[in-house]
Amino acid sequence: MNIKCIGAEIVLRSLSDKGVKILFGYPGGATLPIYDELFKQKKIKHILVRHEQGAVHAAEGYARSSGNVGVLCVTSGPGATNCVTGLADAYMDSIPLICLTGQVPTKLIGNDAFQEADTTGITRSITKHNYLIKNIKDLEKIINEAFYIAQSGRPGPVLIDLPKDILNEEYYYQSLNKKKISHPNYKPQLEVDSNSIEKVVSLIVNSKKPIFYCGGGVINSGKNACNILTKLIRKTGFPCTNTLMGLGCFPAIDKQFIGMLGMHGTYEANLAMHDSDLIIAVGSRFDDRVTGNLSKFSPYAKKIHIDIDPSSINKNVKVDIALIGDVEKIIKAIYLEIQKSNSISNSNNLKNWWLQIANWQKKNCLGYKKVNHPIKPQYAIERLYEITKNKDCFITTGVGQHQMWAAQYYKFNKPNRWMTSGGLGTMGYGLPAAIGAQIANPGKLVIDIDGEASFLMTMQELSTISQYKLPVKIFIVNNKWMGMVRQWQELIHGGRYSESYTESLPDFVKLAESFNILGFKVTKSSDVDGSINEMIKIKKPVLIDMVVDQKENCFPMIPSGAAHNEILLGPEDQREETINEEGMVLI
């Protein structure tokens, strides 16, 4: 099929052929041809955000909650540069996105034209790949190629920079989507050899203190990967811990789940990692938030690393066996090998290991003092979970204390229900991500658990929620501080709270009402349940300003430069020695 049309129409036809139904964006001079073509068609719905960063985060929320590629379109210059934070976020967290950016006409590139920026140069290090279209003949091919790159291997964002003259130029649309897509220099490894599988099974069979350490790569591999991983873990009888990004790949209510790992993970998960003799890392990358002090990380353990990204292998932690390939395929091969050999009969071997874990669990590391006033933030999120646990609920968060409390107290039993900024730690992520998740899942309950400081960074997206009548629920855990900054200032900097108190917060209820969104304020624990039930009952957007204890800190916590077994359980559990500079990146 050859249809003569302008470049802008080729763009939209190509997107439609890839199954794209939603486009997040913000128009500008360089992209007006695309927006003119959008006006003429009905296959792709455009969602107008209020800031380009919001467009990227909304596309991330859409992608993560649906399993599809998120797509956005912004104009040249500031439109493109406003996307930088979001693209870096998606790159760090391996989210498949296509970012279309406008560019000045080809003949003006390099002349410092109005709203010109070197978009491909700026984004080279924060995208999986990027393109500057120089010839309209390449346009359709590159769009198809971009989708292939974004979704395959370790997913990530791909940017396509579109000069305005290319968008207005005529050429033939050829339906290349029907042809096999590939890239001559990009061939991700998917399969793994059987010899490696046998070695892995041998280590599994002979281990006495094993643990599965599972990350976001399992979720990226798909629902089947999560299902087969769950079967494998249950077959082995091993304990399982998840990273922040991996929550939901294994059911949190399962008796073998021992909580999240890492800086604010559970006591039992971190101690188990430290004392284990075998770590099976699946779709995780041994990042600093998980490992703590590398010189003290899991000193007794053999380490198996399963990941699709070869660059992650031995990057931070040297491993004994590396299996590079698709998580689903590798886990399935291990499961079938164990089934075939019927080699797992080590329940007795694990008895002492589980007794040790049970002793650690007696610490009740997530326990807290319950009072009516002020509201404890842990209680607010705990009640939110209890009231919504039987609903198919999608949770987004900003970044800070509230994010960690959400990870600790909200139990995720399915993949793709938890969306937060992990690698980059982007404040402001929660609200626009909730927009994307809601659009991807109409009729489902979507809740943004946010902090007041994080919320302020992207609160203009309330206008987007209002315009499209999205029933997003905004649950602000309001302690009037940049909570995590304050916590570290208290623990490391002698209580010198430099610029971490927000002195001029808006009235969040009135703010919500100004966007025609219902809002209400909660100040007593006795009112928490009623407010949550009311929020759920209302089939419109709702904002709750949950005013919580200003002095509450997030525990457990592994201090900077510490090992897993040096975890602090509360403010009274301080180490005598000064927290050192080593590992300060953990903040």
C-alpha cells in the first residue's frame, strides 16, 4: 500500500499501525503539522498535559500499567528540554517510550534559530537510542525501528527528532509495519544455554540459606514471567525479597515473601541477604540502594544473576553465574529442569533457615505507635491498603518518605500495579503517572500516594485531570516538610533543617476545588477510614489532604556506608559511631 501524504500524516499512520491509541503531549510551532493531522483523524486520542515533564511521566504510567509502549509528542527547544527529567527517569527504570520532538526546519539547524536545541545531543545519554530525521524517505522505517528498540531487550525510551520541513514534505506511506522489524547493530540475547541452567540448578539444590532477589526486570518481561517465577519460588520453598521496582512480581501476601529489600527494606529481608549462601538475582541490577556498602555485601553468598542486559552483569557486584537473556525463558528453563530431575527435596535443609528468618521477623520492624492525633503516616497508608486490597487498584507515588511508607505498608500481589520513580528518584512523578495509569485502565481505581512537596512539583496536572474527567484519587501524606531531606538532616547534619520546611503551603482543598475537584482535609486517625471510603465511593477525582505527624521518620533504615546487618530499626537504635561519608549516595 502506497499512500501519498505529508510527513506528519506518515507519523500518525505509523503510530496507529503500531496500535497506539493514546498520545500525550503539548503543541508548539514545530509540531503544528502533527496537531493539524490529529484534528483530521479519530484513531489516536491526544491528552493535553500542562507541562512536557508531565507528558513523559503520564506516558510512563500508561506504559507501566498497561504493558504497552507510552508515546508522547512535544515541540522543539523548551518543549524538548522540559522532557529531559522524564526521559532520564524512564531510562533509569527501563520504561518503553517513544518521544516525538519537533525541530526547526532542516536548513536552520545549527543557526540558533528560534526554539532550537540540540535535542539528540542533549538526550543521547538518557535515551536507549535517538534519531534526527534528515530525509522523509527514512521516516516510516525509523518509527517502526524505534518501537522495536524501545520494547525489546532491556526496555527504554527512544526519541525521534522531527524537523518541521520533514513534517510538511510529501512522500509515500508504505505500511512497513507488516514487515519484520530489526536493527543491524541491535540484537538482544534472549536464549540461554542448557549447561548454565544445569549449573544454576546444582547450586539451588545444594544451598542451605538461599534467597530470591527479584527486581523490575521480571515485570518488564511480562505477566507470564511473574507467573512462572512465582511457581519456581513456591517449588523451591525459598524466601523471596523484592526491590522497590520489583514489588508485585511475587505476591506480597505469600508466606515466602519476606518484604522489600534495601535502604528502607525490612529487617528480615536485609539480614537474610547478608547471611545467605546463595542469591538468585532475577531482573535486578544490584544498585546502591540494595547493596549498601559493597565491601560488606552478602559476604557468604554465591551469586546467580539473571538479566537481559549484559552491561548490568558484574557492573556493581561480581557474580558466580550470569544468565543473560529473557527472564521468562530463563526462569521457565530452570523450573522445567528442576521438575525433570525432581531434585528439590530440601525442605528439611531449609528448616533452620526459615527458623532464623522467623526470629528476625519477631522484631516486627514495621511496627509503629498508633495514636489518634497526630495521624501516623504509616497508619494512613496501612488503612488505605486494608480498605482497597480487594479492588484491582493501581498505585503511583512521588518520591520521599511517603514513597517508602507506601512500599512498606501497601501490599502488591500483581505486577503492573505499582508505579514509582526508582532509579532517578523524581519528585513530581506521582500525579502525571496516575493520569497515564487511569487512561490505560478506565474504570479501575487509581491512587496517587503523594507527599505535599512532591505534589507541588507537578500539581498543574490537576487541570489535565479536570479536563478529561479522570477519576484519579490523590492521597497527600502531608507533613509540611521535604520529609526525607529533613530525616537525613536530623540523622547526619545535627538537626540543622536547612530549607526543608515548606512555609507557604496552599490550602490543598481549595486548590482542588479551583480545578472542580472534590477535596477534603483529615487531621484525626478516627477519620481516616471514613475519608478513604468516601474517596472510593465518589466516581470523580478526589483529593485528600492527610495531615500527618511532622516528626515521624521512615524506618527501618540502612545508614550510608553501612551493611545490611547494620540496619537501624528506629530512632532509639542509633549506632554510636558517626555515620560516615562512604555510600552517601544512598540518601
